[in-house]
Amino acid sequence: MTSIAISNKKLWMVMGLLLALLSLFAAPGPIIAANGDNLASFDANVTAGVPPCASGVGTGLAYDVTTDSLVLSCWGSNTLERVDAVTHLNDGAVAISGLPFGNDINAMAYDAGRDRVWACNGHGHVVLIDLTTAAVDVSQPAIAVAACTDGLAYDGSDDTLWASPDVSATVYHYDLAGNLLGSFVPAIGACGNSGIAVGGPKLYLANNGCSEIYEVNKDGSGSVLFASFAPFRLEDLECDNETFAGVGKGAIWSQDAYDRILNAWEIPADQCAAGGGGEVEICGDGIDNDGDGLVDEDCPVETGRMTGGGSIADTNVRHGFELHCNIAESPNNLQVSWGKNNKFHLESLDSASCTDDPSIAPEPPTAGFDKYEGSGSGRYNGVSGYTVMWTFWDAGEPGVNDIAKITITAPDSTVVLAVSGNLENGNHQAHDS
């Protein structure tokens, strides 16, 4: 290498700045383009004991909003593994019967309207799976596509499917009769497309070889880098506006190809609804944004509080609380006890969201909300630094229909407590002031 002496001091300063910038881009971890912060990253083999794929490859991922489960598939297998999106623990495996093109499930997408999973079967056909019956829904004929190995998304805005083959140059759009509605070649870097997620008028496309996710319009235009996370191969994608709603964030989950590593990427809470819902409700605009026939539903109220407690389901977990919808108001208390002298005491309320769940009617009284999602930090058995996330529902009187969901996590990310269920003894009460 030839050595060149440079006496220009300003040039040295510029070179130093360039080197510093290069070192930032070379650092491990997420590279952010607008949104795209990494909200969660875990290995389901470790946290949930999910076995590795016998074939060595698993590209399918779906988010079942009814159970808060991430559903994972393997090539050459009819077994779907389920992992809790909040606790990262095992929700049980399901062996699917009736697959018409062999025991082989590839990319997947959850359909909230049907409460079914669209799944790529044998790399070239899309079938509809009912997780409750663990069988293919024969009321929907299999749809032949160019390929759907890595990329499959359900679009609830027009009841259609988006698909792409393995590291594909082309993204395809189909109706549920199997008619090709269109296709385009996206500008998503040097690698072909794999994962697909639908967010309102946008598509999110993953190019697994380059470990990048791009945001594009549905005609393929307007390509913008959304996030990057080397060295993982980003395969199937899925929207989730539920898991991180308590902290005011939405997410896109991605699945790695050769292991069970899952990542959640931050996205605006109203941009990418689970189950193909497209856009979720935008609060205060008086418009039915998500097309469900309701206006401004599930929108947070600014005032109010929820009180109550009791035992949860058939566990020995008990809780008691008074929590305000505005974290600036006080008091805010939460106590949880279980087992032999295990106790958690809330020290800081970090986020709160009080909303009206249209599926329940808590009367009397009417407080303007019946669902409280929150997070905070506190002491576990006298030691500070633990975090807690919860959702409490007030489903009216008596309190047997009220529900509590609580997750407590240690500083090293170990889940100390994960419990969910109806109140066996107790009551939740929403108040408007």
C-alpha cells in the first residue's frame, strides 16, 4: 500500500468524520430508517422450548390476535408451533390435517375476519387453516399461485392475497378465486423479495439475503428502506398492533430462515393492524378508518381510573390496584402476590391506555372505557428493577366476566410471572373520574 502524506488539516478532519460515520454503520444491531426500532428479539427454541425444524428451514409466521400467539411453521412438516407474543413462552403445537399438497407449510398470514390462517402448502398453493379444529377449511378451495414459499399476506381492505416465491424478483397479487390481479418488481436492494406484510395502503417487503425491510406502495412505487438487522435472514412478516399497544406502539414481526429467532420492529400504532385489517381506527377524526362499522372505537380516554382486584382464574395469583388513565394523575398502585410469599409492588407507572372495547358492555356505571392497558416498573420480593405489563377489563357486574392479564419480567428478561384469565373472586371497576 502506498503511503501519501497529507498536510491539509481540514481534509484530516473530514476523513475522521467519515470514519466515525462508517463505524456507526458497521455497528451491530438495527439500522433505522424512520421507524424500525427493534422492540423485541428472542429465540423461541430457548424461551419456549420449540424444537428446531427437522428440515432445517422454517419461513412461516402468523400472529393470531385472538390468542396473542405467534404461529411458526417448518418446511416438510404439518406441525405449527405457537409462542406467546408477550411472554415468549410455549402456547402449544398444532398438527394440521387435510393438507392437499403434502405435509409442508411455508409462509402464512392470519385473517382476523375469518379467524383463520392462510398458509402456503407445498410452495405453490395457498390453503385456509382453522387452528381450532387443526384442519384445512375445505369451504375455501386451494389457490394456485406462482409460489408462496417465503412471502404471503392477507389484505383485509379488499379480501385479497399477496405472495412471492423464495428470494423473488416479483410480488404477485391474487383474489381468493385464484385470479392474478397484478404483479410488480419492487426496488428493494440487491436481494429478491421474501416476506410480505400489509399496512393500509403500504406493503412491507423483506429481502432476506440482504436482511432489509422496505416500505412500498401497492403498485410497487415509492420504495423506502424501513429497517435492517444483519446477519439474520428476514423471511415471513406479520403485523401486530396488539402486543405493544400498552406503550403506544405497533409492530411488524419477522421470522429468521434457519432458526427460531423472531424480531418485532416498531411501526406507528395505527398503520399495520393484525389479521390483514390494514389501517386501524384513527381516534377523533369521526371516520370509520378500519371499515368495521364503528367510528372512533378503541380510542383512549384522557381522564378516568380503574380500581379493583381479586384472584385470577384457577391460579393462586391475586392482585389489587388503583390506576389512572393519565399517568400524571395519582395515586397509581398495583400489588400482585402469588405462590409462597412472592410479591410485586408497582413503583412507577410508565404508560397507560384506557379504551372502550366494543365487544363488552360494563354497566353499571358507564365510564367511557372498559379496558386498561399499562406498563411500569417496581419491586419483586423487595428488589427493584422489574417491569410489568398488564391489561384489565371491566365487563360489568358481577366481576366473574372481568379479565386480568399480567406479565412481570426480571432485569435479565426472564419472565417471573405470566397469568391471564377471568376473575374467580373479585371485581374490576372503571370510573370516569
